[in-house]
Amino acid sequence: MVEFEVFYRKQVRLVYGLARARAEGPEQAEDLTQETFLRAWRSFGGLSGMEPAAQRAWLMRTVRNLSIDAWRRREVEVVGSRTLEGSAWGGSPEQSDLHLDVMGALAELEEGDRELVVMRYVEEMNSREIGEALGRPEGTVRRRLARCREMLARRLAQWGPEEAE
Amino acid sequence: MEEREVDGRLTEVLQKGLGVTREREETMWGELAARRALEMAAWSAFVGAIVRMTRNLRPAMQACAWPGPFYRE
């Protein structure tokens, strides 16, 4: 259990961030995260022997598939919808505005770019690590991240991140 | 603003905006561990029940042993 807990603490931000970036409300994202790690726990015998990049890829695939299944079951429209407004944020009005702006900004990205953004800014991975996890060249990751950074800085300017000079 | 500063600020804004907090991680861990413990307990109970049933069934089966459909006295 200790080994799994170490694994969990290393990966939970990535998994939760990905679930949230897929326009899941906080409760749904927590459910998805739990279900992902429950499956990981059941398969931990095999998973623990994998390289970290392969473990991350497994987790990302699992959360992606579970999210798709959940959406099919609920038949709810994806982003910019009542899902965002209806989700119980529970924070202050300012936090709620920040949350909506962040979700709106992420909605403008392609799905693949959303994953890049979560890996970079939530999990704080560098371009090489992201490239390894996704099986893409580091240069490609850097270029796509630069594009995302520009868009996010513009979109979220009121919260502080100005565009790079 | 330098790229590194932009990255730092975006990290802060996105983590806050997505609700990625230590508190949430701890809560989720607690619930996950509880759920897994329940799962293991349920599985143990199920396996235990099967073993007991098999153990109890054997003498009963032997006591009323049926010689087979083609047996003629």
C-alpha cells in the first residue's frame, strides 16, 4: 500500500488536472480520478514495473476513456455549457470567476493541447518529459506549448499572466 | 514579461482555476483507500463464503451420494 500511495501522490495532480480540463465539474473529476486510481491499484502488479513515462501514458489513457464513457452515459454537451455553471464550485465569487475563465480558455484549445497544458502547468513537467509521456518529439511539444502559452496569456490576462516579450 | 514569469503565473492561475489543491488530494486519497479496503474486504468475504460452502457441501454430498442415472438395484 505504501508503494501505491507514493505512486498516487506523484500522479494525482496530473490525473485530476486532466479530468478537470475535460470540462468535468469538481465532483465528476474526483470520481474519475478515484476510478482511474482504483483501476491502477488493481493492476498495480504490472503497472509498478513500467517506466514512469509508460505509467503516465496508462493513466492518461484510462482517464480519457473513463471520461468518454461518463459523457456518453450522461449525454451532456461539453464545454461552455450548464455543466460549468451547474457545478458546485464552493469557492468565493472571485474563485468562481477564475474557474470559469480557466475552463473557457481551455475549451478553446484542441483536446491534445489541453493535455499538454495540464502536463506543463498542473503537473509542471518539462517539454522533454511531456514528449516522452506522449511519444512526441520535444521540439513539437515546445512549439505547441508556445502557441498555447500565447493564447492562455491573452485569454487570462486579467488574472496576471501577460504575454511574453 | 519574460517567458519564465509568464509560465510561473500561468501555473498559479491554472492550478487555482482547476482546483488542484493539497486538501483535495488528501480527501481523494482517504476516499480511495476506504473504497479499496471495502473492495478487498468484500472479495475476502466472498472467497471465504465459497470456501465454507464447499467445505460444508462435501459431507452432505457424500451422505446422500447418488450412484448415477444408470444404476439398477
